[in-house]
Amino acid sequence: MIGIIDYGMGNLFSVSKALERLQVPYFISDNKDELLAADSLLLPGVGSFKDAMERLNDLGLTDMIKTYVESGRPLLGICLGMQLLFEESEENGLTKGLGLLPGKVERFSGISKEGTPYKVPHMGWNKIHFNNQSTVLNDIEEDYVYFVHSYYVNTRVDEVVIASSEYDVQVPAVVGRGNVFGMQFHPEKSSKLGMELLRNFTKLMEERVTQS
């Protein structure tokens, strides 16, 4: 069963409805012990990185997430939840993240290298391109997904970027290393491709449960 982490800053309704469409059992909780017992965890998020980390810290969920990842079970961060997986963010002042993946969250400059202004936030449908092999990409073709964000991850480790999109800079769209995964866009709002990606993530949980 998937545990959806409730720290007051996630779009819990749309994520839970997507899991229902996939017929995947889930529960929503902010209780550390309940979440630690889940077969996989999902960290949603909308809003400010700084506020999100403060809430995770206050609820004792930061250490819980790190302990959970050490157990080898799968974790997926969505939108802001993906950004929280990284080392730090410059949003509203430099703030340390969960540090599960290498990289820094930075704001789109709004000015291209050629000096042309562009819209921030990055909002709408953009095509993603596959960078590295991953089980979450099994039997999936490149297609369009739905983004809404003003900040993106700048990572020095190319192997972490499973798929990317272009919006003035290369935007890591799907990231992962080991049992930690993230999606910058909203898979639950991204039609067929989004649901396929979520389905592949849930298969990681199902395979682990079957093997245990």
C-alpha cells in the first residue's frame, strides 16, 4: 500500500484519485509510524520550498523520510515534492532540502541567453525526452506532460536525470537514483503518459511486496 505524506502542502485529492484510477491501494497520513509501515511513499507538494521543509521538520517527517529511503523501499516526489528531494533551494532564501539527490533548486531567470524575455512560471504542456534508462520508463514513449513551476533543479550529476524538457534551460522532468524518484510535472494531470509513469512506479512497490 502506498502512503501519501500529508504535511499540509500537497495536492492530495488529484494524486489520490489517480491512484484510485490505477486501482492501487493508498492511505493519507502525517503519522510517522503509519508512513514507515507503507510499501512505498509518495511526497506531493505545491507552494514554497522553504515552507514545505519547515513543515516536514516540524512534523518530524524529514528524518522519517530519510529512514524510509534507507530501508530500500520506493519513494516518489511530485512537483515541489520532487524538488524537496534535492540538497537545497534558493527560493525565499537558501534552504536545505532532504539531500537524497544531488542538485540545487533555482529560479528560471525569465531572460534567455539571447536576451529575450520568457514567461515564468513555466506552465503548460511540454514534451519530455528520455535521458537515461529506468524502470519507470518501461514500455513508455516520449510524449507531453503538464508543468506548473517557477523553479527547476540544476544537478551536476547527469545520471540522476531520467527524462528532461527544454524551457530555456534543460529541465529535469523525471529524476531518480536507487529507490528515490521524482517528477517535476503533475503526472496525475498529464493524461496517458502521466498515468503510465505512475503505474510503473507502483509496479516497483508491487514487485518488492511479491519478493518479500
